[in-house]
Amino acid sequence: MSSRTARPPWMERPSPAYTTARVFVFGMILIAVLYPFVSVLSTSLASQQDVDEGGGMVLVPLHPSIEAYTSIFQGGVVSRAIMVSIGITLIGTLLSLAVTTGLAYGLSRPVLWRKQLLMLALLSLLFQPGIIPSYLVVKQLGLLNSYASLILPVMLNGFNLVVMRQFFMEIPHELIDSARIDGAGELRILLQLVLPLSGAILAVIALLYAVFYWNAFFQALLYLQDSSMWPLQLVLRQYVIQGSPLPGVTAYAAPGGSPPPTQSIQMAVVVVATIPILVVYPFLQKYFSKGVLTGAIKG
Amino acid sequence: MSRAITFSRARPLAARAEPSLIQRLKRDWVLLALMAPGLAFLVIFVYLPNLGNVIAFQAYLPFLGFSSPFVGFENFRQLFAAPAFWSAVSNTVVISAMQLILYFPVPVILALMLSGLVNNNVRRIIQSIVYLPHFISWVIIVALFQQIFGGAGLVDHFARAIGLPAPSITNSPEWFKWLMTVQVIWKEAGWGTIIYLAALLAIDADLYEAAAVDGATALRRLWHITLPGILGVTVLLLILRLGNILSAGFEQILLQRNAVGPQAGEILDTYVYFQGISAGQYAMAAAAGLIKAVVGLALILGANKLAHRLGQPGLIS
């Protein structure tokens, strides 16, 4: 392929007016997407002086400091919430991946009662349970106020199941048949043949689950009464959106300096909660550009 | 969805009696064991709660659980008599409709603009940036929007600088519905392009060349080739969206309802949450949730039927 541009010979060059308009529109879109992130990062690094001078709005912190970050890591609340979020994300992702893979693989094979089981799985997409009955089921199971309630009730995503099954369906039958003829059992076929071929889909589904668990706050709000168990997103809601003070977080001032403004501390929590997403995002992006998901969406 | 089921198991050519259930269980137990956790999840956390909707017809008592006494449609009668319920319904429909009308065309247009970029590197960079907000949590997005539209944000700052009263958008009931719509566009419009871009890629490039050779202008090619090419997927997404007309973005609005109060900020899902979980009116809240689910299902099936009438494949064939 040609290096950068691939304009077919029959396509006319766009007029200068059109090109200008397009650059302008894309420029506006990029600013609209990126500005909030820049604003949050700058504010988290700002000193009281910057906030006062900017009337609350900081675009470039002239007196940058990392005291806001020192403050939130001093009081245990944010650090603990980060540990909770990391734990839920890791365990949840592993469990979800295992459960989804098992069900998707089984449904891709000519298994006993396959038609009925497939129906059971697909209909669940149409019958999403309501908030109240879900809450009552979790309560009856005795899972209220447990970390399990953040994972078990949302362990399997129907969309991910369908995408994964579609992928398994496209593995050539001949491959699996020949393994069977050679005497491999179903478990061995899955572990030694199918999964090694499915690296890309496993990675993308794992990343989607991880992003989901990291971002989730509603399960915690619904099922956890004890605020000391809260994950980061819920702490963020309490402290930043509702503006309630965090117990144990006191503005920490370096010797001779003034304590960081509340706004900076709030935005520092936002930055901390966003970083993991920004870290995994390039990996997700890599798979999307390969079309791992788009093919499945069409199917 | 209606993919043909192909049996891959090698079968002897000679007719043989179907294996008995025991034999098949013996053969398939490994697969069934692999599927068991997922199936257990579906039964316990999807189907059981759906059955749990019976409490909508009961006078729910926490110590009796799902075996509370039946009261017929009493909960629904009370619900329909509550002005707060109707206010929530109306807010839901208005916000949903605004999100539908104002959001829906944006990914289509954005996808068309992106596919018009012939420089692959530029396109990939723009794509990476516009997909990003989809992966940011609602909690963070609400915080970002407060940072810009709140009292200390860019908008109020600018208004004060030119001597206007600061609108303080995040706290004002009049702006609430617009804010909800803009947030959805900001978060999902970029990601929404992905499915249209896939549909655009699937269009045969020879069609464009042939049309261009025949003298069709870019606008005519758009009208006669591109738009028909993405019509199917557009209808499909429209059906899905219509089925969700009673969900106007639960997490998003739950986070922001308190800033403007229930009059402007209550939707059906938050009504269910606050009635049920906060006020303990489980049965009435479950009734509201059940209405939402039934209407949603009816809408999605109805829209699917309409799509068939119009000659589109739709969602369920």
C-alpha cells in the first residue's frame, strides 16, 4: 500500500473551502474532547495562588505543585479506595473472563441441549433484570455489604458473550475434528488448541471487563453500606461531585508553603481515577484498529 | 443471530441409533461443566430477578420476602396516582427524545467525515481521540463537566468576564436536559462511529469508481451509494435506541439528579432507585421497574416489526 494517502485516481481533490471547513470542524472536536482533561490536570497541579488568579479556572498552573497528590495519599481514604478498586478489577476481570470463555466455548460446540442453552443465553439480553428484584436477590443470598456483590451480579456481559462465541464459531471445524480424532478431550482442545488461537479476543474482552469494573460505581452504591469498603469511583462521587469532605484527608502543606486548594485535591482524585484507563487505552485501541470487534458486531 | 448450526463431529456414514441421554452426558460433561458457572449466573442473576418481579403484585414484607401476600394491581394503582411517577415518566421521555434526536445523527456524520479522510495516519489519530471518552466513567465525566460548566468553570468565568450573570449550568434545572444530552454526545458520539465505519468499509469500492467514471459527483455518490450502504445498520441502531426510550442514562442522571432536584432531574430508573432502595417502597418501585421493562420490550419488538415492513433485516429475524 502507499505510505500515507490512498486517494483513488478517480476521486476528485476536495475544494479548498471544504478542506478548510473540515480542518476547522475536526479541530473543534479535538479541543472539545481534550480540553476537559487538560483543565483537570492543570487544576490538580495548581496552587492556591493560581486558583485565585484564574477565578477558579486554571489552564496553565504558573506555580505548579504536587501537594494535592501528597494530600490525598496522606489520608488513607483514597489509597484504600484505590486498593479496593484494583482488587475488584483484577479478580472481577479474571472471573468474568473465565466464565464468559467457558459459556461461549460450550455454546460454540455441538453440546447437549445446545439450542435450549443458546436460547437461555440470548433471551437474557432482552430480559435485563430490574434494580429492585436484583437488590432483593443479592440480599436474600446474603451478599449485601460484601465485595462479592460488586462482582457476582455483573459477572457476565451478554455482548461480550456473543462476540466471543462468534469468534469461536469461526475457528475451522477441521482443526477441532482432527484433534478429536487424535484423541484429545474437550478440555485439552480448549486449553491447547482453541485458547492459543484466541489471544486477540481474550485480550480485548479482558480489557473491556477491566474497564467496566474499574468504572463501576452503582453496584457499590446499591450493595455496600459500609463506606470504608467503597471503591474509588464512589469516593470520587462523594468527594468531588457531591462536595462532601473526605474523612482523614487534610490539606497537607509543605514546610513554609500554603496548603493546596480543595479544587486541586478534588481534581487530583479525578486524575488518579483516570490514569488506569489512559494506560490500558492504547492496547484497546490496537485491537480495535485490527477490527477484532467490528467484525463481530456486524455478525 | 440466525447462523446455521453446523455439526462438526465426525459421524459414521451408516445410520446408527441416536446416543442415549446417558451416553451424551458422558460425552459432553466436560463442556457442560465449563458452561455451568455462566449458566448459573444467568439463572441466579438474570432469570431469578425477572421472576422476582412478582413482588410488584404483592404487599412486600421484608421478613416474608418473595412469599408476601398478593394484592393484585394495588401497587400499580398507587403508582399511577403518584404525581412524582408521572413527572419521572415525562422527564425520561423528554430526555430520551432529546438524546435520540440530537445524538443519533452525530456518529453518522462523524463517520462520513472520518471515512472521507484519505490520510490514514491523520484518521487514526482522530479516531483514537474521539473513542477515548467512551471508556471514561460517568463519575469522572460528571466531574469534568462540573469543572467546565460549574460555578468555577470556563463558562461562568467567561460570562463574568463580559459582565453577564453566571449561568451555573450544572446546578440549574432549566439547563439540565440540555446538559444530559451534550454529555451523551461528548461521551458516545466518537465511539458510535465504529459501527458505521465498519458498514462503510463493507461497501464495494468498485461501486464508487464505476459511479465516478459515469460522471456522478461526490454528492450523488453519497446519496446513491454511501447512504443506502449504511441504511441497514442505521435502522438496527434506531430500533435498539427506541427499545431504550425509557432508559435515559441511569448512572449519568443518578449522579446529577441531586444537583437540580427531583422535579427536573428524576427519571424512571432513579425514581425506582429512590422509591425502592432509599424509601423502602420495594413493591411500588418494582411495579415501576416492571412497567419500564414491559414497555421497553414491546417497543423493541414493535420497532423490529416495523423494520421488517420497511424491508430491513432488523434485529431479530
